[in-house]
Amino acid sequence: MTATETAARPVRRLKWQLAQVREIVVETYRVKSLLLHVANWRGHLSGQHVDIRLTAEDGYQAQRSYSIASPPEDELLTLTVERVENGEVSPYLVDDLRVGDQFDLRGPIGGYFVWTAAMGGPLCLIAGGSGVVPLMAMLRHRERRNGHAPALLLYSSRSPEDVIYRAELDAMARRDSHLRVVNTLTRKQPDGWMGRRGRIDKALLAQECFPPEQSPKIFVCGSTPFVEDVSRFLVELGHDPLTVKTERFGPSGGQAP
Amino acid sequence: MTGTLPNESMIAMNETTISRGFRSKRQEQTPKNRLPPGQYVTTDFPVLSAGPTPQIKLGDWTFALQLGASLLGKWNWAEFEALPQTTIKVDIHCVTKWSKLDTNWQGVTFDDLLKAVGLTEPPAPYIMAHCDGGYTTNVPVADLIGDQGMIATRYEGLPIPPAHGGPARLLVPHLYFWKSAKWVRRLRFMEKDQPGFWESFGYHNYGDPWKEQRYDGD
């Protein structure tokens, strides 16, 4: 993690651009994906995010950051948004926004929490809740590029109803023997649940993650307590802290830095 | 009337798009002079870091001032704690849009560090802050002198928790908070400005929240 690892340093100003909603996908009862047309999108890397800006009739504005869920190869830019209770922006995006609506957006932002197929593997992705979003952009990018880098997604959700991209992840893992998707459910498991139960702990990481000797590229994204715990466990298991890239989601936070 | 579509001319004039049905949900209005553009007030304290939180033992902790490769001064924890202490109450502004008002910090001001190494004025116009975990950030010395910057070791009267940068973080509250580098171990004076970590990844080199200098070119 040094300044010399510079990637994709933007030299032009990131201008606000008009994004138009082309399609809305219901992911879970409180998560939706917004598929956006952005006229002059300059392209992005998987893991980057955007700022969006909403403007009320009276001129009031609110800005927030959202991770990009779509790979660079897609024509439309996808943001996946979780409704934060009592939030100001996310309830609007999840509940009020309709196809055809427009808002201001700028990006892409962030050049550290990114993975490109050229970076190779093994790729170790660890997600808590909606922290799966930027990691999904990496998995989609890997698939579009027919990447065979060994990859793992270790994904913690509260309940089966909270698992975002469930069908797509299942299908992706079925198609690709080099990808493992391991779900763990922390609060509620359905009858006959064969997956993991409980929070991601050190033992689970030791069992599922690529060992330090394989120098995996590790990306951890979720709430602050989730990321703090998982990244500490990984370091205790012998992973070089500089190989563990983190991003925190929080009701008050956006992402990075 | 010109031939321009009403929609386009509106965008051209305002450079913003009205979001149908979007309204402010803010209950209390923060005075405008407290909240920089694009920010909102939070009462909790979000954590944002690029990697794992370093676990630092106070017994192993040292802090150094450097000019190029030469050492101007170095302190262990007890020595650092014995330096003159200053407390400040300030608002802090994170580039990810949250601001937190009236935060209380205690530490050693940049001015007192200079005095402690026998300098009456700064030896170079820029510093690079070097931190555990490899993080760096650059700050002009002009933004640190005159009680503007400190090495903070207490937050709200208590040791700073590791996730928030403890045992010690740089505090430059009038710039976006990534400049207030967590886990700081070394300030290195530089004759020429150089970008630090986030500054090399597209974030603004200076980061004035009141000018909304979030990203390169802002």
C-alpha cells in the first residue's frame, strides 16, 4: 500500500453527468439494482464506486457514494442499493425511483479496492451483507473475461431472504469449477439449510480461504465491525496486511477512503 | 425562445437535475457555516480504512520528525505524553460526505513538536505523514502551523480506539478527514510536494471541504 501502486489516476475533473434509470431489478425485500444509462461514461474498474447527487424542488441536495455492481464490460452501469432505515437517499432510490427517472452522478472513484483480470488470482472475496456489491463487479468481470483464476466468495447474510444475487451466484458457481461460493447465514437458516451458520470466524476463514502461501488477492467488504473482525482474523492467520484490501459500508458512511 | 429543448436548457443553466419526488428528511437544520457543500451531519463515527486496523502496542510505539532522511526528533509513548498537551473542539468532514460536529481531541500541536526539537520555524514547506499499515498523506506545513494541526492521542477524553487511528493520529480538521492520517508514526518534511496514498488514487491533493475538493481537478 504505497503511493507508487497508482492505478487509473484520473487527470480530468470528474464532472457530474446525467444518469437515466433504464431498468430496476428487485434483489431482496430491501435491495434493488438500478441499471443506468450514462451518456459519456468513461469506463471503470471492478470495485470502484460513484457519487450520486439528488436535488429537491427547493434546491436541497444530498450526495452519497454507491459501489458499482456491473463489470466494465457491461453497457449499462449498475448500482445495487440497500434501503437504510431512516436514511435520506437510499429509501428514495429503493422505493421512489422509477424507470425513466434521472439524477446526477460522477465517477468512477477509488483506485485501490479494485481487481482486474490482469491481476490474476487466487481471488479471495469476503462479503458481509450489501458489502457483496463491489465484489460482485469483480466476479462478473472475471466471468466476462473467461477468467480461470481460482476464486472464492465467502458471503455472510442474516437470513436466506437477505442474500443478494443469490440465483446469479449459484448459477455462476455451477458453471465454473474454479469458483467457490460459500454462504453463511447468521440469524435465520431455513429448514434443511446445508450451508454455513453463524458469523465468519477465524476457523471458517482458515478452512475456506486460500492459504497465505498462495498469496491470494483479498478483498473484504461489509459493515465496520464485520471488516474489523475479518481483517484482523486474516492477519492473525498469517496473511500480509498489505494483501488485505478493505472497504466499509455503514449507514453513515459511504465507501473509501 | 430558441430551438433548445426545455429540458436541456434547464440542465445547462443549473447543471443539476431535479429528482422527482425527492425531499429533505433532515429534522434539524445545521447552520450553513458549519456544514461544507455536499456534506451531512452524522452523530456516530464511521470508520474508513484501506486495510486491516494495525494492532500497535504502546511499548513498541514511537513517533518521529524527519527532514529528508535525517532525524529531527523521536519520542516513545511516555516521552510523547510528557510533551505540552492541547485540547481542541472541532468539526470534522469526511470525503465520503459525513460531517461530525463538536468533536473533542487532545494531543501535541505541530507548533509544540517543532519547539520540542528546537526549531523556531519549519524546515520545509510540506510534510508526508507515514503511518502503520503503509498509509501516507501529504499536507502543506502552512496548514499545520498556528495551532491548525496536531498529533492527537485522546478523543472525547479517552485514548483513541485503534479503528479510529489510535494510539495516535494526525489531526488537520479544516481539510477532509483522510488528511488526518490514522496510526501516524512519522512526519517527514519535504521541499517539494508529493502525493500520498489517496492522493495517488484520484483524490484531491489538498482537500478543502469548503471548496468541495474531493477528487482530482475539483
